[in-house]
Amino acid sequence: MTYEFCKVEREGPLTIVTLQRPEVMNALHSPAHFELDGVFNDFANDPEQWVAIVTGAGDRAFSAGNDLKWQAAGGRRDWPESGFAGLTLRTQLDKPLIAAVNGIAMGGGFEIALACDLIVAAEGAIFALPEPRVGLAALAGGLHRLPRAIGLKRAMGMILTGRRVGAQEGKELGFVNEVVPAAELMPAARRLAAQILELSPMSIRASKQTVLRGLDEPSLEAAMKNQAAYPAVVAMRASKDVVEGPLAFSEKRPPRWSGS
């Protein structure tokens, strides 16, 4: 399928989504949000796709966020129920997402990265939530995900100043997992995806869902009590993978995961 505002590649069970508006630093407008909603719907619903990498076209920007010129020219500013880039409100997605941040990740661009489970950043990547500079606020998840990722005071230091943070500082703050030279960005993201793909996709989905739902439970005790009823945990326990794992271990061979 051909897309107008992004490129989608599939390498076995890995999906790679490239934001493709380099002429505006991969800033996104309403048509792009709805197109990406369809892309991530397809990824979520495809049993053969287990992990996704999200990156930006070109070497300048991952995404500059909201397309302010489009908005200033009178273009509509809306997005689907799944949120900015079809992603930031997609809270039920239990497949892992990796952001490969190749340059500027500003505003909504940073919020896309924060909506991913892991962030690999090129050495020259820049992160910020500068919305107050243009009379807006980071309401596509940044004001909630960043404090959860790095703690209240550190997050407020970025949010209330709109300051730019480089990749290495982002790693030190705790929202970047790995910093690599620009030429090694996609190999590093693929390597991380490959490590995930060695594991049972049913176990990975159960783990992700349990972590995220557990954070919303009122206590550790409640989280541990309720986790057995989480849908991905129920699915894991009923899956072929829960048999294949111990069998492969006993036969001293690599497991053949079915993802079901």
C-alpha cells in the first residue's frame, strides 16, 4: 500500500514507520494524523507483526510536531481518537514500539517518541516541549508521560522553560535508552527490535500491558492481585508459546514462537 505522508516497511515481524514530510521537518497536520491512524491500526491488528520502529525521513528531524504553518493558514487541527500521529492516545496497544529519533523531536514529535516504549537517539537529536512559546500546551501526552518517565522536578524543568535537551542529557535524565552516532541509528534500533523478537511475543505483550496497567493501580498489592486478569496475561497463559518455551528449553533448541 502507498501512503502520502509516511512510508511503511515490513521486515518479517518488524514494521518500520517513517514519518515522511521532510520539507516541513516531518511536522504533522490533520491528514497525516488520520493516515498514521490507519497505519498503526494495521500494525495492531496484524498477528504477523510483533514490533514497530518509528523514525523520521531525512537527517534534520524526527518530527517538529504540529504543523503550525498548516494551522496558521486555516487548516483544520484535529486528529483521530488514537491521538497525535495516530499514536499518543493508543493506550491499549500492547505490542512494543521503538522510537529511532534521528534529529529534532519538538512538541508533538517528542510526544510521539514518549508514546513509544523505547527511545534510541542519534547523537545530534534534540528534545523539547516548546508549546508555551506559541500559546499552546503539550496536551498530546507530554505533560503526563514525561513526569512518569523522569520524575516531577526533572520534567518540570523542561516543561516550564521549554528548553531544549540533547540526546546525551536525555539519556542522563532517563527518557532516552541509547545514544548512537547518526549513521548507526537504524542499525541500533533494528538490533534492539531483534532482541525483543527473540522472546515470546505473547510474553512481551503481557509484560508491557502489566507494567502500564499496574502503574494505574492504587497500590502494589492491587497491581499484583489484579494482573492475572489483564487480557494479555490471560492470552499468554492460553497460548501455544507457553508450551513451546519450556519444550524448547528441555530440548536445548531455540524456541519457535507462534505469537498465539
